[in-house]
Amino acid sequence: MSRKLRQQYKRPKEENSDNQQNIPLSPELKQNLQKIKDDMGNSEDLIIREIEEEHLGLQMAFVYIDGLVDTTSVSEFTIQTVLDETIMLTGSEERPGIDELIKDFKQRAFSVGEISKCSDWEKIYAQLLSGDTILFLNGCEEVIIAGTRGGEKRSVTEPTSQTVIRGPREGFTESIRTNTSLLRRKIKSPKLWLEEMQIGEVTKTEVGIMYIQGIVSEETVEEVRKRLSNIHIDGILESGYIEELIEDTNFTVFPTVYHSERPDVIAANLLEGRVAIMVDGTPFALVVPSTFNMFFQAAEDYYNRFDVGSLIRVLRFISFFIGLLLPSLYVAIITFHQEMIPTSWLIKLAVQREGVPFPAFVEAVIMEMVFEILREAGVRMPRTVGNTISIVGGLVLGQAAVEAGIVSPAVVIVVSLTAIASFVSPAYNIGITARILRFLFLFASSFMGIFGMACLLLIMLLHLCSLKSVNVPYMAPYGPSILSDMKDTFIRVPMNLMKTRPKLLSKNNPVRFRKDNDVLHRETMTENTADVSSSKGQPSDSTVEHNTRNSGPSEQPKE
């Protein structure tokens, strides 16, 4: 992100604190409850349940937000257990003090998992609005916070923005805790660390940083942590806010932060040494550092054979350049380089364009604009009619434009092929980049033909080489050239040959595939086979143990 933009969202720390929240917690229960009501405008979803025990002279109140808490945890595991503990203390001869009550409630009464004490109003409000229950005691300047977060949330379903052909059919949800649990199911390692912070002075959005300690570079983690801590903005409603505020530069049409709603994709990037940024309230997780090659990779490339994955990946690169250059190449040839077209084809094109009043450049721009309008209308319209509008509208308008003599049939074919090629990319944002640059190449080809296209391609390449993502070159491993990392670029080599992680991402632990394990595995299998043969067909205990350890649930030995 540029320095000016960072300074725009950077505010002095003195302005971040609210004077009202700096007021210390009062020992008077009524005063504390009145402050909460005043600060929250006596909102209808603010639930305050006051309880008084006459024998102990104890007054307490449970405060929570309706809809943000798990009702079962609040009623059965929090309020009911405190009442039971209070009844038990009523029969004791000595009256316990406030400190003893807090200690007893914290150790024995609460059945929920997360219990903490607090005396800071800012933290109390943050926990209350996150779904926790606050216990106030009269005569105490501290509160007990019980973790009762819950409420309505969307269940784990198949991702909608990234179609799954082969692989797990589960996607992230709007709950950050659900998303982190999905990643921990993929990576069952204690080295998968999670750091959380709140960003947004008004929204207080939970933002988490996930990485694998020992694989990720410490410089990368520190840089991500620094950029997130420098964000001082009123609200974060989606991960796109974070994406724009942590970019190395905003003045580029190429995406420098990768995002996905598939847990397997994020887990694979974590294993390569990248950092995932999870934002509460959105199913899209961010991945940094990101490189240009990542936007042409799909999870299915690694679930299929390497030859199939490589062929499809090469097809994606070809489709990207078709969607980027085909209309401009048509305009350049028709306008400046007719000698490149065979004579018979040139005559047919001339006949088609005989009644068209516009030059090739204007034809292409008109059709491209019409298609972009149709595509945007298909996205914004209801799902049931969106596809119909884009398909039928394109056919009807294209045929009508040809019959009216506004455009030639060749332009309709070129624009249609360009539109189809732009949908091949697995990342939506790199497709938008091709759509923007397509118009620039059209202008360049209309003025200088193929020479203008070549000059613009060179400028684009220089721009790509100047980009960085969290201080990592955007065009790695092409520039700088790293031969060992090119095994997973335009094509994918077999899995047993990709032994190392990207060098610029994981400097401390570059090896991810150890050939020594294969040698040890083959020796173990040989010994087990020899044991089976020597026992006249009866498997030995070591053989059964080895097969049980290396088989799936459906391959467990049956009695």
C-alpha cells in the first residue's frame, strides 16, 4: 500500500479511545447497569437479568445480547449453574466475601469453556457485542466474562464462487471460528498458529492471521502483522477492505492478494509458507504473499494426474492471452496488416464489411461494451433469469447487429470467443484484469497495429516485474528466475518431484517431500512381506499393525 494511503488511515492513538469507556467500573451494580443502558440506547436486544439472594445479601446481573449468544449455554451452563452454586453457598455458616465469590464462580460454577475477569469497559463492550455473557456483582469492581458465543449462522456448504469438480465440497462461512476449525481439520498440527486482533473503531471486526510456525518466514509474518496493526478505519465489512489496505501498491490492475473460499486451497498455501488472513463476516480468506502464477492454479490440478493438470493449466494461460489480445489482434490485422490474411479469406471479410459504416476498431469497441453490459446484467439479476439474459441477449443483439449492418459477423465471432476465453480463469479477479487491459490493447492496435500491441505488452511486462506482494516479487519464480520453483508454474511435474517449497516463502524449512521416507517405507514393506511368507500365509502382528496404520477407515482389518 502506498505511503499516502497508509497515512490517510493512520490516526493518533489518543483519538482511538473513548472518554466514556475510560470511566472505571463502579462497585455499584445499579450504576453499571444504567451505564450499559445509556451507552447502548436501551436497545431491545440488550438482555439484563438481575438476581438477588437475600441470605447472602448478594445482588448480581447477567447481561448479554439476544441473537448473538448460544441460548443453551446462557440458560443452562451459565445462569442455572450460578444459581445452583448460590443455593449451595446459602447453607454455609460463613458468608463468603466478594473475592471468594468470584473465585468460586470462576472455578466451580460456570460450565462453559472460556472464563475470564475484566475491569475495562472497552473490553467489556467488545466481549458483550461478540456474543459473550457478562456477570456483574454488586460491590465488585470486576466482572466475569463467560464465553457463550453462538446465534444464527450459515452452515458449511459447497463454495459458490469456485466450482468443485474433484475435491472436498466444503466452503468457508461468515463465522471466523468455523473457518479456522475447517483449516485445523485439514492441518492437524500444533504448529498451525492463530493470532487475532480487532480492526475497525466502530465495527470491531475480528481479523485472524494463520500460519504454520517453522515453515513460514518470520519476516513475512512480521510484515503482515505490521500492516494490519497500521490500519485505523471506522469499519471492516469484508475482506476486500483488508486486501486494499495491505497491498504494496494500489495503482495496478493486477491483483496482488489472492482470495478463496475453499479451505483446501488455503491449507495448501499455508503448507507452502504463506500467511492466511481470516476476516469475521465473510467467507473469503486472503493469502499473502501472492504471485502472478497463483491466479492460474486450481485445486483440481493437484487432485488429478500431473499430465491432466498440466494440460488444463496451459489451456488457462492460452485462454488468458486470447481474452486479452484477440480483439486487438483482429483490429490490427484488418486495419494495418491485411497482407497477413490469405486472399480468399480477405475477400470474404471485405464482402462482410462492405455495408458496415464503422471502422474495425469502433466495431470491436461496440460489441465489447454490449457484452460487458450483458455480463454485468446477468450477474446483478436474480439467479433464475441472469443466465438467460446474458445468453439470449447476446444471441439476439449479435444477430440483430449483423442484420442491421452495424457490425460484421467476424467481429461477433471474435468477441464471442474472447468472452468464452475470459471465463476459463479459475480466479475471478484476474479475469477482470484481462477485461480492463483488453480495451487498452484495442486502442494501441487501432493506432499502431501489432507494433503498438508489442509496445504495450512490453510495458505490461515491466509493470508486472516491478510489483511486489508483501515484499515478495510478484513474478517469482520467473523474475527473479528460480529454476527449482518452476516445477509448478506453466505445467505441474509429478508430485514426487516437487520436493521443495518456494524458496522466497519458506527459507527455514524448504523440504516438503523426503525421498528417505520412501526408501524406509519400501524396506518396511519388504520385511513385512518376508514375515507373511515365513508364517505360511498367516499375517504377523507387525504386518497387521503396518497395514492398519497406512490404510483408510474403510480398510481397517475386520475380525
